[in-house]
Amino acid sequence: MAERSSGYIEGMIEEDKRSASASAGKCLVWEDITVVAAQNLRNDATSRKQLLNGISGFAEPHRIMALMGPSGSGKSTLLDALAGRLPANVKMSGDVIHNGNKRRLNCRDISYVTQDDLFLGSLTVRETLEYSAQLRLPSTMTKDDKNEVVEETLTKMGLQDCAENNIGNWHLRGISNGEKRRLSICIEILTQPHVLLLDEPTSGLDSASSFFVIWALRNIAHDGRIVICSIHQPSSDVFNLFNDLLLLAEGETVYFGEAKTAVKFFADAGFPCPIRKNPPDHFLRCVSSNFDKVITALMISQRINYGSSGSLNSEMNLTTDDIKGKLINEYKSSQFSTNARKGSKKSLHCRKNLPPNQTRKIVAAGGGSYAH
Ligand SMILES: Nc1ncnc2c1ncn2[C@@H]1O[C@H](COP(=O)(O)OP(=O)(O)OP(=O)(O)O)[C@@H](O)[C@H]1O
Ligand SMILES: [Mg+2]
């Protein structure tokens, strides 16, 4: 118990500092984000599905945040909500505040790297960036200045060696998948956005390429930017690069706080990470109900006894759904949740100069549209 208290006190002090700075710096804050999708044209209560349920948190400059959770937990939906790019069939309520005010997040403030790499395969890496720079950088900049930005960006993402290679397509062999992912990031950082959102920038990459991508993103964050990226099952080396962690399960927050404190949170909640297990693997195993479904199906069809490895907590007789429920409740009553709300609230109160009717209270339908 004493250990638990000291862990919480350390966490609280660190989290208090973070929530205090959320109000002071140029932060991105999201408060009570709820997203509901109409699954068919009837749009009655039975046909609606809740994708996110009251998610609150904040992201600070100089820090990189991992957005983790099992498949279908709402990671892309949250990124879409933060970027203002929700599809037309969903409704969102809640606030997204950048820099303490309610103004529209314009293109220079926020960039979003989605999962798909869409390029012209016949262009080289440098040509792609040069065209993008011509189109996206201000017309007041000279061509030489724009090319200088292109060179800097290529170096930052380690693409100098393949700058003259074709990107390639189904019939033309080109750059590797890791290089394509880095090129997608290059295009978005050309305009030097303050907030960079990325949906699974490491999907399909091996651990070394993943490490390279997250390392480069961490450097971008260290330049004073906010970086938030969703990621599936990072290796421990990659996980250690993240400052903050938001863990979702079925649209609910399981943990929001410093990445390094998550192990303590799980241990205090009664689900310690086994020694020699990669912490992010453990976090996901605790909240992925799909594991139970797969194992049950295998046991029935192949009459295999998975013993203790089949159930995460066989001694406690808990299903993954039970564990997930316990963790969600534990988070709700924890200091981490209080601090997430405190950070959001303080930032909301910073918006002194704007009249109340400009509050970006979003109840508008579709397209992630921001009401102003
Ligand atoms: N526009 C939509 N209409 C209806 N349901 C949707 C819509 N967008 C997402 N969903 C559902 O919401 C849930 C969360 O989807 P989302 O894509 O955010 O998950 P995710 O965590 O990004 O998953 P993955 O790791 O597989 O990318 C899923 O069950 C998905 O089917
Ligand atoms: Mg996704």
C-alpha cells in the first residue's frame, strides 16, 4: 500500500506539472470527445454506434505521444477528430482547443499523415518534395528558399541517399515501404506544422525501420512541436522513445499520462507486467478481448488446452473484458484522469479574449466540421 501511495504521489507531481504546463504552453487539448456513428440510414438509437466515449487529454510541445489500443479501439477516430477530418456519417461532441483558443485549426497549425501513402510512382523522392513545396509553401518564398526547405526536410528524415530514386508502383520497383512512410512524413513537415498527427506511421515496417521513424518524429517534437501517433504493439526500444501514452479500449481511456508511469499504473491496478515481458505487449494483452475470442475458438475447434497462457489471469478467474473494465474504472478514479481533465479545463479558461458564442462546442454533424 505504501508503495502504491508513493507511486501515485510521484505520478501526481509529474502529472500536476504537466497539466499546469498544458495551460501555459501552446498545447492541443481535447475535452470530453464523444463520437457516435450512424450505422445505417435509419439513424435511430439502435442503429447508432459509440466510437469514442468522453475522451479528455492534452498534448504539449516538445513531446511525442503514443496512441495505443487494440484494433477497433478508436485510435484513427480520435486522430480524425483532432484533425477535424471525421467522415460525414458521424457526430462528435466535445472540444478540441489549440493554443488556448477556439480559432479554426488552419493548415499551417496541424498536419495529418494518414495510413495510406499516395504518390506518383514515376517521380523521384526529391521531385515529389519539390512539387509539394511549390504548392504548399507560401508564394512569398523564393524557389531557392523552398528548395532549401526541401533539402533540410530530406536530411531530417534520412532520405538523402534515395532522393534520386523513383518512388515506384506496381510495375516499377521503387523505394522501400519504410522510405515511403518517411516521405509521407516529409511532405507533412514541409510546412512546419505545430501539431503533427500520424496514423500508424510504422505499420508494415520492421523494428529497425520503426525505430528510425519514431526517432525522427521524436526529433521533430524536440524542435518544439506536438507529435501524436497511433502505433500497434511497439518494441520496447520504440516504446521508450515516447514521452506520453494514451491507451484506448473500445472507445474508452484505459490510461493517459507519461509513458514510463504506465507500468506502475497497471501494477497498482492489480495487473503487473511480468518480468521479461515487453510493457506495451502487456498493456495490449490486458485490454484485447480478441485474444479471448481467438483462444476460445481454438480450444473448441482443436481441443487444445492453452493452460495459463490462454487466460491472462487464470488464477484470478478474470476474462479480458473483466480486466479491461477494472482498468477503465481504475483510470477514471485515478489522479491521471483528474489531471487530464485539469489540463483541459485550465486551457479552456485561457481563452479570455474570445466571446462565449465563439466556443468551439462541437455538436455539428459530419466531416469533423468545427463549429466556430
Ligand atoms: N465512419 C464510421 N462509421 C461507422 N463505424 C465506424 C466509422 N469509423 C470507424 N468505425 C468503427 O469504429 C471503431 C473504431 O474504428 P477506428 O478505425 O478508429 O479503430 P482503430 O483503433 O484505428 O483500429 P485499427 O487499429 O484497426 O486501425 C471500429 O469498430 C470501426 O468499425
Ligand atoms: Mg486505425
